[in-house]
Amino acid sequence: MKRIIVGVSGASGMPLALCLLRHLAALPDVESHLILSPGAHAVLEAECGLAPSALHALANVSHDAACLGAAPASGSW
């Protein structure tokens, strides 16, 4: 199974992140990992009228952007 990390910042383009996560969720051989910056939370609500939980629900695994102990933060991951 492939693991794909989707990192979303506070930049504009939130509809693209939503579309990507929807497509990844439909692929049976992909495990998506989501990391949302604090700015992404605000942009998601402003551009799409959605709470961060909407993106988290589309990912297989969500990681806290501030957690240095998260699996993707390790070079061996």
C-alpha cells in the first residue's frame, strides 16, 4: 500500500485539497495522511465554509502539524 502525505497550508486553493483527498479516498491501494496547518483551518472555513473535520474525514490518518513526534516527521518513515 502506498502512503501519501497531503500537507495543507493556509494558502488559497482549499478546493484543490478537498478534490485531492476525495480522489485518494477512492483508491484502494492508497493510505492518505493529512497534516493541516493552523492557517489551513481558517482558509478552509473562509473559502469552503467547512470545518477541519471535513478534511480529516477524507484522510485515512491525520497528524497534528505541531507534533514533532508524528510518524511523517521521522526520516525513517
